Amino acid sequence: MTVSSQVKQTLAGLKNCHSTLRIYAVQTQDQETRNVYEEALDTTNEIIKNLEERLKAIEFQEPRYKGN
């Protein structure tokens, strides 16, 4: 498995987690719990952005990995 495919797999899993956190944040009635979920959403969003930028760099450095 290439680094590019590992990053893509990690990114997909993280986006799935992000979606689940969003559902939990909407469903909870407790404001403190909602705040925790929203903080986790912010954190995962930053990580997703960083991984997407890293993936772009990998694909730029190694064009053969683009689209795989």
C-alpha cells in the first residue's frame, strides 16, 4: 500500500468520524455535551484540511499516485 493510498484511507475514515460527530452534536440535548462534540468537530475539520493539503503535496511530488 502506498503512502498516498494510506493517506486517502485515513482521510476517508476521518471524514466518516466527522459525520458521526455532527450527527451526535445535532441529536444531543445537553449543551455541555454539544460543546464537546462541536470542539471535536473543529479539531477533526482541521486535521482533514491538513491531510488534504498533505495529499495534494504527495500527488504533486509523485504524479503517478494521483487518482489512485
